Amino acid sequence: MDKSNPVKKILYLDHTAKLGGGEIALLNLVSGLDKTRFHPVVILASDGPLAVKLKAAGIETHVMPLDSSVVDTRKDTLGGGSVLKLRQVTSVLRYARTLANWARSNEIALIHTNSLKSDIYGGFAGRMSGIPAIWHIRDSIDSNYLPAPAVAVFRAASRILPQELVGNSESTLRCLEPRTGRGAVVYSGVLPDEIVPANPSSTPKDSGKDSQIVSLVGRIAEWKGQHILIEAAPAILAKFPKTKFRIIGAPLFGDKEQQYEQGLKDTAKRLGIEQSVDFMGFRNDVTALLSETDILLHASILGEPFGQVVVQGMAAGKPVVATNGGALPEIVVPGKTGTLVPMGDAKAMAEAVIEILADPAKARAMGDAGRERVKERFTIKHSVATVESLYDNMLGRRKGTASGGAGAHRAQEEAVGRA
């Protein structure tokens, strides 16, 4: 090791060890870091599959339990009374103090938070320890996602606790900092093995003879818009009666989402299309399922903070029909890699799917263009390069100084230039 330029320890914080999109992105990020320059250390506030995968990847990982009343609080219940509960505030501050002491004693150079709850206690830990903190925001800080009091708290805290902000899209940063635009964009890049090579010898399916597979991947939840697919399906089947619709994913949070899933099945039956709709539940083989898919749908009725599955679909060489909100316009190029339709518009979605199914050559061209766009902008290599440049920029400053935002933008530009 070069003693004049020692490896810097970066502490990553997440409140959960469940394998959500943000947690998978964290796993990919820390696995891809240049270990000759940065040593990642992850502290999770609960145990679970993420801890297992991090340790299997050789990442130093610790589980430091946080009061379950904080860990288990859902984002959509963070109203004024919940935000200010004395027991939770006390638990968070005590936990932050423990983290601050641990970080100082273990010579941590930077704190990098990965979830809304870890933003708060990680931000306090940074201030208590004098160690700069980065908030990595993967949720829309917006009243469509969070109660208004929680939005106000997070926006105010973002100007006080962290030295830098990172968003998983430009859309996410605009929600958090609508006036200043402060922060760097780090898209959650795909791994090399998720980019499926083009097969020049393959021929597009004859849409008049072969059954087509249209897939929607994601957690079963009303805002994810699976009901829009069900509503669009009859019009698609009228033109292409052999089409099969795959809904890949499962409810994750409570009775409300389970009831929504049952409602989807009831609606499919009522419309007489239940034989054409396959509810596949949670799957570990999404990449393989995408390879069998002809069109990937993304039907969210609220603006998506990023859209990881859309990038995965494009990496697999599939045309995308997605709703025109949130970060999706940053990913999909209309007419080139897919089609964007208004949110909540089943008729427009059906028409877009029919147009692509009717033209297999166009579908293949869109898939090829999507794959190339992923290679250019949405790989883990790009994500890691941007983050490492941000670290370099922050570690070059005096610890504890305020950032403004120019440094984050400069780090992003430097990384893009090198990648």
C-alpha cells in the first residue's frame, strides 16, 4: 500500500437488509469499487439477505440493530405525528451517536447513506463525528410518495445534514431540491452479464403466427400500474389474440397490496382474459424471463424515481413501452428505444404495444438501440466512476465544510469524461 495515499474507508448505511432495488444497487456499487483506493464497510440496521450477499462478495459487513419501531415504519405513514414521536427520535439520535463513535474509532473517511431512514441517522452521525456524509436518494421526495410533513422534513434536513447529495436520476434530485438542483446523478447501472449480446442470425417473430410475450416486472402495488396492463390487454388481444401477458412480481407490504393483487385477478377474470395473463409472483430469474419477452411494459401511475427494470429490459435488447413520468424520459428515447405513453392511459398503452407487435423489424431495431444506450449510459462501470470521482472531490476538501453543489456536478462530469 502507498502510505502517502492510503486506502480510504467508506461507511455505507442502510436501514434494511431486504433485497429491494436500492439494496441491490448498493451491493453492485460496493462490489465494483476500486479496492486499491477505497475500502467499503457496510452497516445494516437489520439482518437479512443483503447481509448474506455482501459477505459472500467479500464486503466488510456489520449488523447493528436499530429499534424496530423505526426500522419497520413505512414511508407512507410518515405523517407529522409519526415523524415527531419522542421514542423514535430518541432511538435515532442514540443510534447516530453509536455510529459516530464507531466511525471515528474505525477511521472512516466518508459516510454514504442508501435509504431515507439511514439518511437521517447517518446525517446526524456525520455531524456528530465530523465525518462528511453523502445522501444517496433513491425515492421521490414528493407528496405523491410521502406525506407532506415528511417531505418538508427531508427537504429541510437535506440542506443541513449531508455535505453532498446523490440522486438516482435527475428527476429524483429535482424533487428533493426543486430550487437549487444541487447534487450529482448516479444512475443504478446494470452488471456486464445483464447486457445480452445481439444475435444477428436471429429473425424477428412473425407476429401473425407466433405468440407474443408482453411482460411487466415489479412489485405488485397500485402505483406500479399493473391494472393499466389488465385494462389494455383486451384491445391488444383483439389484434393479436395469441399474446401472453406476464406480471412478474409480488406484493411486499401488507394486506393492501395483497388485496390489490386479488383485484387484478378478479378483473382479468371479469374481462375474460385470465387465460392470457400469468401472475408469476416473485422470481429470481428475471434476466432469463426478459430474454423470452417481446415487449417490456412499465405502467407506473406515479413518476418513477429511476426505473431499474426498464434499463434491464433494454440491456436484454427489448423494446420498451413505459409511462412518461419521473425518470423514464431520461432512460427511454421515444421512437428509438421504445415508446412513452401518458400515465394511467390504458388506451395509449394498448396502441403503443399493438404498433410494436405489428412491426417485428422495428421492435428488433428498438431493442438493439436500447442495448447500445445502456452500454453508453447505464452500466455499473459508469455508476462506480461517478461515485469514485465524487469521493475524490470530497476527500480533497477540508472535512466538514459545506458543499454548495458545484463539486458534485464537477465530479460527475469528470467521471463521464473518463468512463
